[in-house]
Amino acid sequence: MDVRTMRADAVASVTRILDAARRVFQSGDGTGTLDKVAQEAGVGIATLYRHFPNRQSLAAGVYQRLFDQEIEPYLLQVEAGDGSHAELLALAERVVTVSRRERALIASLGDLGGTTAELLRPHIAGFEAFVARGQAAGTLRPELTGADVPQLLAMLAAAGLVLDADEAGRRRYLHLLLDGLRPQLG
């Protein structure tokens, strides 16, 4: 949804709908109907459906917004970074943290991995540069490509939902998995 081409009142409606949907999804009580979202947003159900034809598209809109606010800053750090394993680990941790925290939203999203990969895809050029710097520094495997990074992060986001571990345990597992991106020793 491109808000740059929308009228100001439509942008205001979409903003209220997304804010309300986030609150309804966060409540996680199973009563998060689209009618409830429209009521909480102070818009008619027809207005909600005009912008979001179904629950999945609404969840995708909320996830996109969370992604822009909470994951994008980490992406920018990685794209400008030196190709270190620690930078990639911090990004992976952020992606997993958001997906775990937003479980009720993710349940309505449908395809967390596909949606996450799609949101990461515009950053492939930045990932390519990051990977090249890491490979030049000897911190990333030579066969890794920038196009691999969105897929790997999407898999980790989905895996994070089923991983039964506290924060320290999740960090350990992410570290172990991402160690596979380092060059082989010996």
C-alpha cells in the first residue's frame, strides 16, 4: 500500500486501522475480529475492507509497519557494517524477537517466512555489499551471497516461533546456526 498516492483522510484512516489492529492482535484473546478492529479504529467496516480486503492483508500491513519501525534500523546497520558475524547475529536476533513477541499477529499473517523474505528482498544490494566486506575480511563463507541473507533470516524468523528457549537460549541457538556462515577452519 503506497500512502504517498492516498488522500490525507485515507492515510489517516489507514493509520488508525493499523494502530487498532496492532492493539487487537496484541490482546491475543482470540476475539480479534475485523469488526472489532474497525470499531477500535473508529471507522466503518467498509472502510477497513477498502484498504485491507481480509485479515491476512491487515496482518501484513501491521507486520510491514513493525518491520519498518523495529527491523529496518538493524538492516541499515548491517548494510553499512563491516561484514561481521556480530552484526548479522544482532539482525537475526531482532527478527526472531519481533516474530516471537508478535505471535498473535503472525498467526493471522499466514506465511511468516515468505512475508519476511519479501520485506528483506529490497535490501539484497546492501546484503551483497555486506557479504563482500565479510568475505574480504575472512568472516563470511565465500559461497554466501547477499540473496541468501533474506532467505536465511526468514527461516530463522519462522524457526524462532517454535524454539522453546529463553532469550539466552535463543541467542545461543542463533549463534550456533549462524556460525555455519563462517569460513571453514583448517
